[in-house]
Amino acid sequence: MTIHGVGRASGQSLITSPPGFSIISTHCACAHLTTMANRLSQIATRTGDNGTTGLGDNTRVSKDSLRVHAMGDVDELNSNIGVLLCEDMSQDVRELLVEVQHQLFNLGGELSIPGFELLKPEAVALLDDALETYNAQLPRLAEFILPAGSRAASLAHVCRTVARRAERAVVALDKVETLKESPRQYLNRLSDLLFVLSRVLNRMNGGDDVYWKSERMVRMAQEDQE
């Protein structure tokens, strides 16, 4: 897949597995496949009525644990990106965000199986490339901007702030249970990318950045009028 000048490494293919199965890799045992199939077919298991939830390795933890908080924030981020995808946007941005959704599902799967790795460094590299490509299309910022403008741009800002929260949750978890580097890096890079995409989306709809009216800007405007 090529996204507006963003290339994919040779031999790397877009994830095409159904979303519900994207946390399962070829290295997982058949038991994991059976467990996941059962979970998908039976929604209300009632096993969580006692305030615990099952992880991918079949262990149970409290629903207010750091790991579950991180998983929930990543899930919320993915859902918000789904809402953003309901808006009008160019095909290259749409393909990029769909790829992000798949990778966030992998991240959620990695968090649900302690010690497992599903989110690869290549996913972080793809965001780096996209960030560089889209940021190069934008004028340099002279001041802070508000999370505003078109609805698509505003939703991108919502996704950005949820990504920051998910990153904080992963960092908190990493302090007590050592994680791979990719989850933290991916969320950090994704929040930056969503900021850039908010500016891109504003311009796609004929708008512009909405600048914060700081005292400095007000003073400069007054000086220009004198």
C-alpha cells in the first residue's frame, strides 16, 4: 500500500484478516484460536460480573488494572478513529487511518497477552514516513492552534487526545510490567500524526487553522493597525 508518497517496505502487506482475529498471529497455539472463536460467538459470558476480565493467556485480572486501562484506552482510540472515518477525506488519508485501525487492534492484542509481540517496529516506521510526508505539505505554524475548524479536523483532535491518554496508560503499565518499545513509540507518533492530519483535513474542506488568540497575537494585530 502506498499512501500519498508513503511507501511500504518490500514484502510487507496490508493486514487483511478480519478485525476480530487480528490479535492472533501464526505463532499462537490452536488453543488461543479456540478461545477467541468462543469469545466472538458468545458476547455475554457473565465471567466478568465479579469485576475481573480474561486476558489472551487465559489469566484473569481486575478490570481496573493498569493493563486493562491501557487496553481500554487503545480500544477507545480505535473507536474514535472509526468515527473520524465517517467523514469526507482523501483516499490516501482514509487508507492510512484504516491501516492505523488494524495496527491498534494488534496493539490491543499485544497488551492482552503479556510478553507477546504483535505490533512491529515497521508499523512505527510507517507513521514516521506519513508524518514527514503530510507535514511537508503544511505551512509552518506561527502560533498554537485550537482543536477546531471542520468536523473532520475536530474529530482528528479528539483522536489525538485519546492517543495521548492511551500513551500515558501504556507508560504507566511499562513502569510495573516491562513492555516492548513499539507500543509506546506507536502511540506517541500517532498522536503527532493526528495533529498533522487535523490541519490537512481542515484544508481539504477549504478551511484553515484556527489560531489561539494569545496576548502576543492580539498585540501584534494592534501594532499592525497603528
